[in-house]
Amino acid sequence: MVKSIVLNVLSLFTLVSIGFAKNVSDVKDCPALSRRTPSISVNDLRADDIKVIGALGDSVTAGFGIMGFDKNSPDFIASQKSKLEYRGLSYSIGGDGGADTMPNFINHFQPKVFGASVGSRLAGICTADKCNESHKPRIDILNGALSGAIAMNLDGELDYLISTMKSTKRIDFENDWKMINIQIGSNDMCGACNTSYMDQVTPEKYGDYVDSVVDRIQSSIPKVIVNLLSSFDLSQLFELSAANSQYCVTRKDETGDAGCSCAANSEGLKKMKEFSKGYDQKLLKIYKKHRSNKSNSFAVAYQHCNLEFSKFSMEFFRFTTLDCFHPSLKGHTWLSKAFWNQLFLPQSRKPNRLLFNTEETIYCPTDSDRISID
């Protein structure tokens, strides 16, 4: 009897020590991680090791149009709202209080994490041949994304990130562990039919640009993990929005829907689908390249984002009413959870397809969980 009680107590102690993995609706309900000596290797990173977070990308990462477009608002208010980037709500780099974002999830485990963008601002204009839009450091912080950017523009965004990291007193540039989320590709695939720069957005060029910026991060920023986030296959999205015209505020120009030249016809949509697949193959190749070149201070992670838009509902996913192209607040909320939950899974266990779920929960990492780079 005594032996049985002792064994039960020991078993309970072991389970409590190891910790149970759990999923919650609010990250505040996740148990804190036990204190430990900060990791000295990128192969042993927990969520609480990350002290700095940054991002590179396009209008999705910049948070363009998240709050939508109210058809009943006065023209001036509606027109101003349609030009805003809600950077503090961006799923991968937003830091507004109470928002479901990856930086806020990290903040629960590491309150000193720095870099998340806050608030909102007017969107800048970045094009393939001219991307000199200036950042707003007090709002953007380490959100280097620019609306309209393609992979070719990542190098300029990285210039901003590096200079800001080095000049920010809250950042120990040499010793703090950093995570940089990169998602790019929407404007690239839309430009596949734009004769003025279509040669710059092929899968080969896309891969070269992303690979180059990842190599530059490795050589210029100490103690960092680059988190490559898969692009969206937008070809399905335009077919979905066409069937929900009552929900979308019409925003077309002579090149196609929402300024996407390839969305104007079936051949263009087919090309977008091919390019999207090609982009992800290039991202996976970059991930595998760095996986085979092990380092203690640098690594690349890759997160799938194979979305079957044809199975989504505009009302549930809530693409912004502004153009039915950019994710709304509900979309960003879901994306933050979907990508966060993948962070701790080895590549072999990451989901091949992501299905939108209004009740998506947040995974609570335990003491034994590590940010996966395998």
C-alpha cells in the first residue's frame, strides 16, 4: 500500500515536472515556462529565448486593410480607412495589446521581447522598379514589410531592419536571440503577367532573391533564426471573391482585380498557381540548404501554408471587404495561431494543408518544446 502511494506520488511529480502540452483560446492561459539558463545554441531554442523579433514582407505583413471598408461610412472616412496599414495587428509581427499575434504569444513567455510593430499608419507605395518608401520607426519598429513589395525588394527592407537593430538601445545586437519572419510572394505572382517586370518574379528569380537575403541575414545578424512562411496560392482566391461580389467592395483597374494583372483571365490564374507552387519549392530548398549546413548561431525554419481557398467562406474567413484580397482581422488572428502551432513541430509532422477554423486554439509549449528547425 505504502509502495503504491509512493509510486503514485512519484508519477505525479514526474508528470508535473515534464508538463502537459495543452491548447488554449487565450495565450494568457498557457503555463509559464520554468526558468533556465538561456540557450547557447539555435538548436536548443525555446519561446522564452527570443528577445528580438522582426519581419520582412509585403502588404499582408504590413497589415494593410485589416479593418475592412464600411460602405456606409462618409466618403472621406471610408477613403482614409482604405489607405491604412494596421501594423500592430499583423499576425507575424504585430504588438498591439490583446491582439493574437506571434510576437504577443512570445511575449507571454518572454516579456522582454522587442520589435513588434504597433498602431496604424497610411500605407506607402512600393513597386517593383521603385521601392523607396520610408519606414516609420516609431510604428514599424522591426516590421520591415512594405505594401507592394516583391522578393526583389527584400534587400532594402533588410537594410532598415539591420540599421534599426544596431541603433536600438534595448537590443543587445551581439547576444540577444532573434527571430525574423519572412513572407513574400503575393505581388510576385500577381506580377507574373506584368510585362514591365515579369522577368523578375519567376520562381527562379524569387528563389534567388529570398536566398540572397537569408544569406545576408546569416552574415550580418548574430544569433538569429529565420522563419520562412509559405506564400498563398491567390489563384483560388479570385475565383472565391468573384462568387461573393456582394461582400467585396469592387476595386478593379485595367490590369485585373485588385490591381492583380494575372487575375484578369484563366491563363493568368493558371500562371499564378504555377508560380505559387514554384515559390514554395524554392523556400523549401532554402530551408534544406541551411538544414544541411548546421550552425550553433543561425538556422532556417519553414512553415507550410497550403490553403484551399475554394473550401473557405468569405463570411467565415473574412477577407477584408476593401478588396477581398487581403486577410481581415479574423484572418490575421487565425494565421497567427496556425503558424505559431507549427513552430514546435518537426517538418515531418507539420500539416500539409491548413483549414480555416474559427475556433482555432493556441498551442502552449512545454519546458521540453523547442522551436523546430528539423
